Amino acid sequence: MPGFCNLRTLIFGLGIVFIACGDDASSPNSSEGGEKTSSSSLSPAEGNSDASEPSSSLSSAEENGGVAESSSPAEGKSNASESSNSLSSAEGNETTSSSNAPDSSEGNSEAAETSSSAVPASSDESDPDDSGDDGKCTDCDSFTAADPELTEKGGKGSVTTYGSVTAKETSLGGACNYGQTNIQYYAAIHVNVSPGDDKGPWDGGAACGGCVRVKARTPDGWKRVTVRITDRCPDANCGVDLGGAPASDIMGNRVGRYSGEWEFVSCEGVEGVWGDSTSLWVKEGASKFWSIVHVRNPKDMVKSIAIYGTDTDESYELEMVVGTENFWTVPPEVLQDDKKYRVVVKYRTGTDDEWHIKGSELAVGEANLYLYEHRE
């Protein structure tokens, strides 16, 4: 009976529609709802393990409070889909430390940070990471040489290396004249913007002792490291030239010219950039008629050094020596006196340091006057 079959088919079809509508409206455990629950319950820790920001070293994992673990391909795909969220979370976490380091006098109260980090380090909200730039590249070690550019907080351009990335030697002091040091994370900074213009941050050695947070593009995305400036760049197109240990953290064994950016930060609380305690060092050849000094292992770049009489109103603003980079001239009248003086060092950021010493102590060549031994 064709009519009956058609009616039965129609009724049966309506039943299917009714059942389907009932399941859709009443099911609390639909697959779509489950995906939303999974996505919204992603913890900050999971967000920070984004595949686009791999750990560059063990120290970077320790900075995040644990040991870095590699993700499986499946996990990598899952994390990659949420890269913008995890980067924003990491940026927020890093902003707390980086904004305090260069601009606050409370740097010593912060937990120590390691020199190497795969976590976004810039406190600048205009950081390219915010625009979805994951820093990944191909042929990363063959960046085209070009003049470095100055930015509000540092610069951008070539990130290169000198020394051995396998032996990871400590710094020999370079043009900053620090001599043999135990500093493992160090670098040279560019002298010029255009060849011969002397408009780079080196500034006759004024950059010596300051720290720079560097990030570079790699096949795995942005990698970062914090270094102390101990030298000036050797070539015209250099931006930052890394020593062996920090170069290895960013480049591995594939050394070359990388594209990167850098930001000046405080050295306080950063591991790997300290070779010893902070001290005033007197250059060899000093006497009661001539002496120049500099600060070793400072908190940051030295902006000024002044000497004040303890029991008098004497005061002297030291001048930076022209031609002998990173040294300051001590007045002869101080050198010829056994009276106590206060030597006050002001840094680019952070709190001042103050030594209490006899003037004649600054006339002893190669004297290394530790801050902790000359406080009152």
C-alpha cells in the first residue's frame, strides 16, 4: 500500500527529528561543551609552556620554578593554537620583574633571576610578542648585516658572538678594563649607529658594567639572555656581541649573525653577571699625584662618582677620563690626605653605593676596595 508506506515513513522521519531535537536541547555533556570546559580551565602554568617559547637552558626552567619538559607533537599543536594567550600570560609575569629591575631601588629584595630565559622579558607593552610575532625564522644565523637602530629602551639589529660556545670562557674584561673576571654572561655593545658617528650606547665606556636583556629570533622562536657589558663591538654592523655562554643559550652550536633586540636593565638579582663583590679598583701606576678608579661588578652603569669630606664641606665631582675608557680621575688633594672621605657612586638605576675610605687609599695602584669592607 503506497499511501500507508509513505505515511509510516513520514511519521518515522518526524520521530527522528523529534528525538534529535530532544538530545540537542537536553544533553549537558555534548562534545562542544566539553571543549569549552577544557579550554577555559587551562592553567597559567600550561599557558606558559607554549610550544612557541621553548626553554633555552636549564637555568631558564629554574627561573620559572621547575625543569623544562619537551612537549609531544600533539601537545605542541594544542599549545600552538593558544599561543597568543600564553604569550600574554608570560608577558604579564615577566613585566613584574623587568619593570622593577631597571626602575626601582628595591632590586635587592627581588628573587634572583637567571641570565638565560625563554620567557618574554620586556616590560614594553609594544613588544612584538604582543602582535603575535613568535620570533620563529629560517636560516636564522644568516641575518643580513645592517646598522643597528636605537630604541627608547635599547636597540635592535644584529646579535652576534665572539669566543667559544662550547668552552664558555669567562670574561677577560675587554675594553672596560676589568681584567680577568668570573663573569659568565657578558657581551660587547655597539659604539656607532652609522659607521664612525659614536652615537651608540658605548659612549666612551659609559655603558661598562650595565646589563642588557637580549632576545633573538631562532628556529624555535624568541630566545633571551641577560648579559653584563664588558666590551665594545668589534665591527661596524654589530649591535650586541655575546660571549660564549650566552651565545650558546641562544644559538646552540649554530653560531652566526642573528636578528634581535635588546633592552638595558639593572644587574641586581641577575645570576651569571657577577664576577665578585662590588668594589672600587685603582688603576696600576697610581700615586699621591695621579690616580684613576672605576667600579667593578656595579649594580648598573655608573652615572657619576663624587667624593665628600667626612668632617669637612669638601666635595669633588669626578670626571670620566677621555681615552682611557671606564675610569674616573681622583683629585690630587684627596690622594695626599689621610682624612676619611665618602665616595658616592650613582647608578643609572637603583640605589647609590657609598664607600668610607681614607683619601690616601685611592693612591695605591691596583688596590681593590670592596664595598662591604668600607661601609659604616
